[in-house]
Amino acid sequence: MTVHASHRPSSRQPWLVATVLLIGVQGAAHAQPADPNDPGILEPALTATTGVETRIPHTDQAQGSTLLNLVGSQVEQDALGANSLMGHPITTVRSPHDAMSDELDAMASAASSDDSAAMTSAAASLEAILLGTTQGEIFDGFAMLNYNRGAYLPDHEPGEYKLKTLVDSGQTTVGIDGQPRRIWELDVAFLWYDGQFDADTFLMKVPVEAHAFDELRVNYTFYSLEGEDFSPTAVLLDHRLEGSVQFPYKGLDSVWTKVGGSKVTQLSVDYPPLRLLRGVYTWGWREHPPRIQFLQPVYEMVNAHTGQVELEPQGRSFVERNRMLSIDDIGAAAPEKKMWEACQAALTGAGTAAVAAMLDDPGTAPRGTWQDWADLAQDQLEIPDEAWDVLAAEDGLPKGQFGHYRFISVYMNNEMYGRGAVDKAKITGWRQGDSFQVKLINLDEHTHYFRNVDFGPKLHDDIISGGFSAGSHSFEIMNFKPTYGAPKVAEMQWRAGWGFRPHFDVIQQPDVFPRNADRALWRHYYDGSGGMYFGWQYSEAARGGDFVFNPPNFIIESPAHPSLQRLQEGGRVDGLVIGQHTEGYGVAKMCSHVDHPLGGFCETDIGCFNPHGVLNADSDGNGVNDALWFPPFLRNPDPVSGGDIIPPTPAWKPFLWINPTNGTLWLDPSDPSQGAWADLTYSHGAPIAPGLGLSATVEQPRCSGQVFYQFDDLYHDNAIFSPHPTFEPTTAPAVNLGHGTLAISGKVPFFSAAGSLATGGTATFSLADGTPSTTAWLVLSLTAAETPFKGGILVPAGAIEALPFTTDGDGALAVPVAGGGGPLEIFAQFALSDASAIGGFALSNALDVLIAP
């Protein structure tokens, strides 16, 4: 490593190859076990509070060649002669896309020949495919139009969209708490065809009788036209401690087994405890982007006010709003909707000439020809002309041009289509802190939502090492987190490293920032006991003004662990800084600043709308809580716009879906067309109105991982599109070790490194937020210790070298560094002359610099 400066390391300095020094980034009380993913995934909240290492059941994937979560044997039979989903013998094995193309061709031929009877017959057959009433076909029961068909199977809930209730299997197992727990079952059928998966189930209702630690078993039947790998990914939440929160945590490939084409296959899989289950993905990795489907749990509860069993507010939103899906809600751009319009014309008396024009004349509605529709229905990597119209109107982009967008995605038929600017099936990768734009276009007739979730890198290798998969895209185990289209509380938890738990201080999950490349720009903070932790802070430009999250001590502490201080930023200033207007995070306000001035409670009692019966305020001064008031420390300081923090505690989680002004899902219950309260909280994602686009600027808290996962949370069974990044960074020239003291700027000078420190490479050491126009000493050493110095902590220790540089008028500087000479580990930190600081010096954070050969 060569530092380009007037003062370089002295030849007396013994620059020897250093042994890797492990620097703990958490307090000793929160130390993590050696492997949080084997055997099985560590549950952090229970482990921390009980002192007993707790592993989540059914997260240990394999032992040798045995899949641990596969129940019994996999049974496979030829599809021909087997029974369909609807119970009819299968006499034809073909793709529904091929079948639709055949019927469209037959309709067009008959219409052009003026054969009305043949045209009507083909139209009736096409209608049956679109509606899922195709006796004899392998796809019998699976509709190509995605709408609410009600209960078309005996185990469906009447009137609902693909909703089934879990059934008690009569079997028990030892639960995560060591107690006997019930196993609840669900039957799910899939159709695998071309590039898609369809299922007969989206919503799985968990009965009120089910205990949080009861477990799930899913019995699968696959009607498969494609040879594919069955790789269901259970995505987990961590445990909710009493009165506190739970976070999105990890996902794992529960099993990995091959399913043959033109087969009907049955197998069963055991999944983790019900209340730790965010849902279950089914992936097919032989098609990229992959075939995907999602199972969403919804939970029953007893309303504390009425004593009646009802769905929790989140489940209400899923069930009530999916119930509303109709064919009319499917936009005219969807190829299946165009087929529907043509067949309905033929079946309701339109003449052959009119139908022929609909099918063959691109200038007659529906837009395009029947061949165009058939081709688009089979290829979700194409973008329809209607989407290019939106891009032209909103962005001035001609067809085929992506402008500044890395990816464009389109909603239609409650599914997602998309393609990348550089690679059709991929998105350009990114490094920590990169900001880029993607475009989402809604061509359906109802609101869709956009959420981006970062799945991060692989954290384990049971699937690959067991020989179950080539492993090119198996998730194995990963730590997933939302980065756009999430409630405001998610931004706060990024700042806390997904660790702040009300009444339990900070208990961080392992593997939130698993790679060195994810630790280059993270920022430290201090918990209620003074322990140092790390999280992501969005850039000042992204934040659009600061929102200081500064909960009182009684919110931070637990009876067993009193809070000695407030949560503090790195400069020991009270509160954690997030953004007032950070794009991609919720904008809902729990009350008006006009009626309830900022700095105080929202003194409107909303306890009647909280089904858990939580109260937190004594409105009449008699010493007994009798109201639920939203507290001041959760309110956004911008009085006009910018979202409040609505934490997922029993007191406030319901209001991620329930409007606190009227107790319904809607902004105006008399007119649902005005929108849902979730449109403001982003509890299903950032809303996109019908016919419009969303230009989303995404700042990434971690480097690119396995997929750029984008979806509509409300219509999550089909509305998913997840391209792979073009690269996945694993290394960085330096890791941020934290510490530092305030400069005259009122901030801790931030020291970072970017580039390559390998031979032939160049990196840049950058300092920001420092003291303007002053001497900044770059302190270097081969060893580290936390040594008190000038009111702060100096990390480089032992034999040190100090190189002087000068900051500019903004308190910044940049030092180019030539790579090579490693492997070597050097600890570096800036000390800036600053008369306003304690001891006359302000310290930056320290870096662990990793020199490559």
C-alpha cells in the first residue's frame, strides 16, 4: 500500500504481514455464537433473553444426503390418466399457453372463413381455459385470469380469493420452547408450466386455537409440465418478546428435490413455528428469472373489545382486498384480458367479421393481434406496447430505450413482467450506498404496490454440499430486509441494524451485514447501556431533513435491564437520525399537527380501534390508563408531510392497516376508491395508481446479493419479479469499526475507503463532515485497541504512524492509495485539530484496512 502524501510511513515502521485481528462490533453481553446458521437458524430474541441458545425448528436443512424437512416419500405418477385438481381424469397433457394459442388460431381461422359455429366453439374453449374449467386437461382448475373465483374447491373459504384454513393434523411435536406443540396441515396444489407457477392457495388462515409455537406442514401436489427443482423457501420473523416487536429475519431453502415433467407429484414439507413464519415461497430455478409463488399466512385473534374471533388487521387487509379482485380489475393491456374480450365478443353475438378484426387487425381493439397476445402471455421478459406508452408520456422515452432506469417492471393480470436495461433477465449490481432508479408501471385497473427486498448473500451451504442442487441460485440461508416500499419503522430499524426492541433495548440479529462489503459504510450508535452497535443511515441527500428518533428510557429498558442513557448517535448525541422524507418509506401521519401540535401526544383516543385492547394514557388523571394516544417521539417533525414511525408493537401494529381516524382499511369508508390507509403507511408497499408509473430511486444499505426482489405485497401470489444482479460484491478495502467524536460541524467526521487495494488497483481514503480547513492526522498501526484519547477512543495502537493532511472548506479530504503489498491488515483513523472539540481534537471513526496481495 502506498499513501500518496507529503508524509509517508517511515522506513522505521515494521510493516509486517499482520495476523487477522477479530474486532468485536457488539458488546460482550450480545456476542453471537460461532455459527448462527448451523445446526439450524439461531433465534436471537429468545437466545438473548433466556441465555439459552435457541434454534428454530425445521431450519436445519440436511444431514449428508438426507433432507430433514421432507416428510415421508415423494410420490410421482404420469399425468396422463391421473386425476386433475378438480377430480377429473387427465386425458390431455399440454401447456395452457399452447392451448390458448390453438383456440385463438381456431377462432381466427373460423372468423375469417365466416364459420360462426366453429368460431363460437373455439371461443367457448378459450373461455374455459381463461376461467379454469377445462375438464380433461392437466391444467383443469387453474385459471389464466387472476381474479377472485370464490370457493372452487371444497377446502376453500366461501367467497374468498384462494383462502384455506389450516387443519389440525392430530399430531404433535416438540416445539421451540421444549413443549408439545400441534402440527397444522395445509393442502396446496400447483400447476408448473412454461415460465410460470400457479397455485390453488395464496392465503392460509391460522385458527385462533393455534399456539404461536405450533408448526406447519404443507402437503403439495404438483401438476408439472416442466422438469423443475422444487425449492420452497420459508421466510421467517424472529420472536416477538412480550409487548415488543418482531422483525423480518431469515429465509432458507427448506428442501430441494427434483420434480419430473408431465407428472403429478405429491410430497409433504415441515415448516417452522407458525408465528415465526412470514410465508413460504415456491421457486423454480431452472427458469431465470425464476418461477415464483408465495403462501401468505393470515391469523385469527379474539377482539379484546367484542370477544369475537376475527382476523388480525393485516389479515383483514389481505382477505378483504383480495376478495374484491374481479375480471374488470384486470387491465386491457394484459394478453389474457385481450383474449377474454375477443372470446366474449364471439360468445355474445358479434359477427365473424368483427371478431376477425379483433384477432387479426392490430388497429382494432384489443391492441395487437392474437399472435402478439399469445407470445406475450408466454414471455414475462417482454414489455407490452402500453407500457412503452406510459414511459413515453412520463419519461419521454422512445420504445426500447431505458434512459436512467436499470430495470422496468409492469403489472398486468395481477402478475409482473419486466426486463433489464443491460441484460434482459438481470439488473446491474450495486455496492453499499449506491443509488439507482427502477420503473414500475401499473396496467391493471386497481392500485398495485411496489416493495423491494434485499435477500443478501448465501449464508450456508447445506443444499449445495449435500448434492441436492448445482446451487447456482439456491438461497441456502439468507437474511432478507426491505429497502423500498416499507413502513417508516423499517428505515428506523435499518439505522438500528435491525436490533432496537422496545422494552428490551438492542438485540440485533446475526448476519444483517454479513460481508466486509456490507460493513464499509455502516454507522455506529450506542444502546441504552452504552454498548456500540452498527446500522445503516441513509445519506443526507436521501433523508430530506433529519428525524431524530429519541424514545424515552422507559421505552428502551426492560425490568431486568434498566436504561442508563438514551439511544445515541456515534457522537454521543441523544437519538438516532433517520430521514423526514426518505423515499420508499411510509408517509402516513397518525394525527394532524394542527389539532395536536408537534412535541406532544396525539390526544385523540384510538383505543377502540385497537383490537388488542392496549391503552397507554391516563386521560382523566385518576392513575388508570383509559386511552390510547400516539406518542410524540414517533411523530415526524415535518408538520405537513413525511411519515410517522408506526412500530409493530401490540399498541401500534394494527394501525399499519387500520386508519386511526375511522377504524377501517380505507381513507374514506364511504368511498373506497379514494384509497386505503395502507397507501400511506406502505404496509403493502409504495402505491401505484392504475395506468401510471412509479419512478423509484433506491439507495441500497447493502451490496447486491442473490436477487433484486420486487413484488406487490397485497397480491403476492403472482405479482413478483426478481432479476439477478450482474455481480455480487464480497470484499471491500476497509471495514468501519466505529467510534469518533463530534467536530465543529456537529457531526462525527466520517472516514471511508472505496476502490481496490490489490496490486495494480487504487483506493481512495475519504473524510467527510470534518472540521473545515484544518490539519487532519491519518493515524496508522498494525494493531488495535480501544484507547481513551482526547475525549474519545483511538483505535490504532502500539507503534503508530501519523500522516498530516489538510481538509477543505467543507471539512472533507480525499487521499489516493495504491494497492498491493498484502495480505496485510492496517488500522487507520483521522485525528483533526479542532478547538471546539474536547482536548482540541475531533476523531473520525476507525477503519480496519484490508490490503490485498
